[in-house]
Amino acid sequence: MADVKVGIIMGSQSDWSTMKEAAAILDELGVPFESRIVSAHRTPDRLWDYGKSAVSRGLQVIIAGAGGAAHLPGMMASKTRVPVIGVPVQTRALNGVDSLYSIVQMPRGFPVATMAIGAAGAANAGLMAVQILALTDPVLAARLDRWRSDLSASIPEEPSDD
Ligand code: RP5
């Protein structure tokens, strides 16, 4: 199997319906990834081990999604220099604004690249990961360029009724 360079982690099984949007983008663009449930609160030792071994395992980007008191992306960023892209999962009680604020307000020194709330944010996290890897992978860069121009070409110039 090709080297896994992207890790998708999430706080709970319930986050997967959102985070699979990132997985779908990585699949579409042929980027090998792993996906794991790693909770800052329920499995803190798993979080620590994942962050501690991220560099030595060759991960180059970590996409971390969580909802509510969404501490996973920030804690992961504190544990590894591998870039962390945060995805605020939409919550029922506060609509994901809680997740967004929990992820985006990092203290100076330990950044998390924070995406939009929900599915669009997860898909964009996948794309951002591909963009980072494409900086040093010309084949992937060409594939991404094609993907982007196909998307642009699919947008009609005029709106229709259906
Ligand atoms: C967070 O709590 C998770 O990231 C999830 O978004 C939220 C709710 O988790 P469950 O109660 O559905 O497991 O830790």
C-alpha cells in the first residue's frame, strides 16, 4: 500500500458523516489516507500517542474534526508540528458555532487551519490537504489543477428553473 500521508481524525463515530466528505475528496484525487476516532476527552492517551508518532510515521497533514467542546484539533496541534486542518462539526444545540469557536481561537504559537462548519468545511479540508501535498508532488498538482478546472467548467453561466 502507498504511504499514508494524511490522517483524518475525529472525536466520535458521530462525526464520520461529516468527515467522510474529506475522505471522499482524498479518494477522488488518489491520496492515501487513514481515518481514526481520537477523542480529546474520551481517549486522551490515544490523542497523545497519535500526535507523538505523527512525524515518525510520515504523516504530512492531519485533518481533525470535532463538535461542541471541540478540543481535538488544537490539542493535536500542540502535540505535533504536522499541519492540522480543523473541521468544526455542526452540533444540534449550538449549530456548530461552539465547534468553530473552540477550534479557531488558538493561542499564538500553535495554529490550526480552521475550515467552515460542517460538510463543506470537511470537503475543503480534504482539498487543502491535497493542495499542501501538491506543493512537492507534480503529478498530484496536475491532477488537482484538472479537478479545479473541471469544477469551474461545470458551473453554468446562467441560472435555470430546475
Ligand atoms: C465531540 O462530541 C465529538 O467530536 C462529537 O462531535 C461530539 C458528540 O459526540 P457523541 O456524543 O456523538 O459521541 O467530542
